[in-house]
Amino acid sequence: MAPADAETIPASGATGLGIGIRMVSLGNSIPAPIRILIADDHPLFRDGLRRLLQSQPGFEVVGEASDGDVLVDLTRTTRPDILLLDLSMPRRDGMEVLRELLASRLPVRTLLLTASIEKAQIVQALKLGAYGVIMKESTTQRLFDSIHCVMAGQYWVGRESITDLVRALRSVAPADDGIGRRDYGLTAREIEIVTLVVAGYSNPDIAQRCVISEQTVKHHISNVFDKLGVSNRLELALFAVNHRLTAVAS
């Protein structure tokens, strides 16, 4: 539950996935800085990124790592809020680092900062606990927005649409053997709406297809979020496909 003095603000340049900025105030109403750890093997890039972040109010760079071997220990020591992680790390690449961070249960939110990545890699990273991906070619404002978004507990997936990610997730998901399906307490109508969300339909489209009002659609989606423990449509889509939830309706 958010503190009483927490404020949610729509993020500029957001991706349409319910992204917001959550600033938690201290007793003197000054927001606590977002503590950031940078992991990249290029010293000049790290130096430039550190200077850029430290020039912005509300950001604090607490450490830098040049290879994956020391990164998990450094994360444990510095306790950052956000880890900016390059996929191409020496000794232990970004995916290996994500696996180790997931196993260690360290409370850090990882944002991949990379020059290139395939959709299947994005899906794999999300399944390993990453909160999103930002390309190195992005503008500084999009980088700042992505950090605030991830700090708010939301996902940031750049240009990729939910439909693209769901298609990629289905391509790497285990074959459906019909065993172990669960409905997670969802009603038949809620499963129908989940299926349409996964297919990429908007609320007005869902309302039209189900012959119900948009307000009723919002009510159903809110109930689904509560039952599944997700907070936005991307999380819902990933959960539904990963747990073969839409297969329950077939």
C-alpha cells in the first residue's frame, strides 16, 4: 500500500501501459533520491551516464560495475533502487546477472540499457525479473521517464507493443499439454476479457465485442488485476500467456 503522502503522476512520453511516476515524500516533503547502480563495460559510457544522471535532481548514482562477476555483490552492498544493466557484460552477461539477482531476491528493479535486443530476449528478461528495456539511442528524457516508471513498479518496454511481446512469449513458452491449468478465481467473463486484452484490444473495442459498457470493462479489468496481483495490461498479458490462462476459455 502506498504511503499517505505518495503521489502518482502520469509520465510524459509513456507507452500507454498505465505508466506513472510515484514520488514518495519524506517528512520534510523533499522526495528521496532514486539510488541508481550503473553496469556497463565501457568506461567512457559509464562516466557520461553517471554525469548525466547526477546532473538531474532526484537521482543519485551509488556505484558502477564493469563486469557481471562483481555486479551481484555490488548490488548487495550498495542497495540501489534501480540497476541500469547492459546485456553485453564481460565474464557474466546481463541474462546471467538477471538469473542470479532473481535467485538472490535482492530488492532491486532492473532496467536493461542496451544497444540492441531481440523480442525473445525482452520476454526472457521480463521473465527473469527485469522491469523493462531502454535503448542506448533513446533521448535523455525517455531514459529519465523509464527510470521513474520502473521506480513506480511499472514496466517499460519502449516501442514494443503488448501484442508483439505476447507473440514472442508464446513462441518461447512450453507446449500446452492441457495439464495444470488454473482459472485463478476468474469468472468466465473475466477470462473472456483477459483473452481480448492479450489479443491487444482496447477497452472500447472490448466493450463493443462483449456488448457491455466501457465502465463495466474497467470494473472487470480492475477485478482481474486484484485477483492476479498485477497492476497493468502488460503484466496481465505476460501472466496470462505464461500461465496459459487464456487456454482455460478454449
